[in-house]
Amino acid sequence: MSEAGVGEVKASEIGELANRFLQACLKREILAATAESCTGGLIIAAMTDIPGSSSMVDRGFVTYSNDAKMEMLGVSPVTLDAHGAVSAETAREMAAGALAGSHAGIALAVTGIAGPDGGSAEKPVGLVWFGLALAGKPAVAEKQIFENRGRDHIRRQTVLHALEMGLKALES
């Protein structure tokens, strides 16, 4: 049982941000795609919860395993061996792969450790790498370490941050 508190992400907050992101896509006349690992499809679900989203969303790739990242997104096995699934390099390759494998003009990618286990000293529970690919520009990555307040909290914070990152890229 969890209590809502400071920093708790509400579904309505995610929905509002997803709507703003999709409106920005509509304004730029581009489609969106996602490549998701630790969120398991929550970002694309937030987008497709919005009526009319089919005119702004192309597809979502849920690539939970390394094999899926390689097969569906073209993430290099060399990247995975050298840096791991939870890394800037993998996030960038995931975003670039989602963009290349879709009709989208923007792709959001996430790979992280939502817990409750799987963390280490170098890569703690709550670490998430975000990738963003915008047509005509090199893919970028950024890191967040969310407070370990449970798997659901980390995943919701990840969805929110990915949408914020996308919105910021579209508005700049």
C-alpha cells in the first residue's frame, strides 16, 4: 500500500503531458514512436489513451530483452557488451532504431532499472537513461536517477520525464 505524497505522479498529470506532447507533434506534422524497456509500453499507452492519437502516433517498440533491442531496434551487440542495456549508448541506439524503423519524426526511448532488484553500486535501482531521436538530428541521451520509492513510482516518473524531454525537443 502506498500513500500519495510529494513527487507522486498522477495518471491525469501523465495524460495531460502526453496530450501536450502529441499536440506538439501535430503542430510539427510528425508522428511519434517509442522504444521502451523498463516502462514496458507505458509511454505509448499514455499516448494512445488520448482520443485521436492515431494521427500523431506511429508505433511503439517494447524491447525488454537485449535480444529484442538488437532484433527490433538494431542496437549493436558491441554496445550492449561494452556498456550494458542501461547506458547512454544503448538509449541513443534505441531511439535511433525506433526512428529508423518507423514513419515517425520523433522517437522516445527509455532503458533503466525499475527494481525492486537488479541494481548495483554503478547502476542503482532508479537509474534510467532516456534517448531521443528527432529526424535530421543526431540522437541524444540523458540520465535520471529517481528515488527508489518502488517500481511503480520509478516507471511513472520515467514516463513523465520521457514526455517532458520530447515536448522540450519539439518546442525548441
